[in-house]
Amino acid sequence: MTPEEHAARAAELVAEAERLYQICLVDYETNVNEDDHSEEPYVPAADLAMLTATAQLAQAHAALAQLKP
């Protein structure tokens, strides 16, 4: 990929990470922990894993976009 392509992919992934963050935020604000029936909200681990992976990919592409050809 060229630096420009990496920059474009980083922008796409940042947008996806923002979308995933909003999903996690809604989950946190509306869900209660079904496992222990507490009133504490939670975010499913799979959602957090996807958010983390997407953010890390965005960081990698952003770093690669800074490399000189």
C-alpha cells in the first residue's frame, strides 16, 4: 500500500472504531450484567475486543502512512 492508501484506510478504521465505540457506549448505558444480575452496566467482551482491534489497526495504518516511499 502507498502512504496515501494507508492514510485512507486509517481514516476508514477510525470511523469504524467510532461506530463500535458508540455501540459499546449504548451497551454500557443500557445493559445490566446478566451473569450476576447486578445493576452494574457492562459491555460484552466481544464488542470491546472488536473496538480494540479496530483502533490498533487504525494506529498501524496511520503509522505506515507516515513512512516515506
